[in-house]
Amino acid sequence: MDQPVIPFDLARMFLGEHPPLFYAEILVRTVLVYVYALLMIRWIGGRGVAQLSMVEFLLVIALGSAVGDAMFYPDVPLLAAMAVITVVVGLNKVLDRLIVRFDGAKRIIDGRPVALVLDGRILPEAASQRDLGLAEIKAMLRLAGVGNLGELRAAYLEAGGGLSVFRRSQVQPGLSLLPPEHLVNGPPPPAKALAMDGQTCCAMCGASAGAQIIATRAPCPECGNRMWQAPEWPEGAESAQGGAKPME
């Protein structure tokens, strides 16, 4: 039968029943778990970390666990929790210094940006590196205020999960990202032309191709998709359309 907990037992609160050498073990255990967790978070990548850096994300997890256990479990001595917190914060400071001083350390710990869009086309191979689907990338671009791939020169997914968007000085026709066909409460999607002025684009990644690819039923050479639609001018660029004629 377990012994009843004696409130405000200072020896239990601060030392517990562990021998002094156990605190050296805490140091080793914390370092090992910290490094392992950092590797796992590094593997998850920017999608899981969102706007926090890898080190900041790990700091939140580690401190949350150490602080929470010491608050709620009477068999966790405060000094053990304080030792864990001290080691975690110390490791965090060391990694911060390494990241600031050495670019190589930043690449190893936080990773590097990944190009998601180049010249108005989503890069499927880059998306797979961050475990992102094309629909997720389109949603991220819409959140950044992009309504058409023809507006973009490039877009990069930063190591911390943020999206950097670089627009073209002169827009071009491209794949529209406006999602009426995906809205729960949206109207029926309108019928769209397949090509415009002899050009079509992949309905998934936005890669441009000659209209003859529709007749041959060939897949997109970039992503393998077989759905095509006419490239559209971004909003506000209607005057640039000239005499463009759609092909149904």
C-alpha cells in the first residue's frame, strides 16, 4: 500500500528519494532526449513547426513537460525539475549562439528554405520534400494574397514554416488559385476553357504547355496530372488580354 503524501514535506518536495548522483543522470538523460527530440523535429520540418524555429519549438515542448510534471506529481522532486529546466535552457542558449555565429549550424538545426513556386509553376518535387500536397500549397498562396500563379516569380517555404512570395513586375496568364469548386457553400463551378491562344496549363501545378497536349491526352511532364485548363490573367490585368481567344 502506498504511503500517504505528507503535505509540505520539504525533503520530498526538493530532493525526493533519489541519491545525489541521480542528478548527474538527469543531466545525461536530458541531453540525450533533447538531441533526439531535436532530430525528430528537424525531420518533421517547417510544416509541423509553423512560425517557430526548431529550437524554439523544442524549448516549448521540453519546458512544458518539465514544468508540468513538477507541478502535478508529488513524486517528482522540484530540484530534479529545476535541473531539467536549467539543462534545457542552457542547451537552447548554446544552440542559439551556434545559429547566430555559424551559417552551417543554422542549416543543420533549422534546415534550409525550399522553393515551392518558380516562374508561375508549383514544383511537385519540392512539395514532396516538405510533405505538402499541391492543394495545401495553393491554400498557403491564397493566404498570402496570391490569386493566380501568373503573378509569381518565386515562392519559398522558409525553414521556420513561413512563406516568402516574390511577385513578377509584369504578370502573365497562369493557373487561377481561386477555389469556388472547393467551397462547401460555393456555387456550381463554371465550365472553363481548355486553352487560350494555343496555350494550356496543368490544372494541378500550373505548368504551361501547347494546346496540342490536350488532344494527345498526354500527362503533365512535371506532375503527371492529365487535367488541363486555359491559363487566366490575374485580376487587374484584363487590359493585357488583348484578343485572346479561348478553345473549348
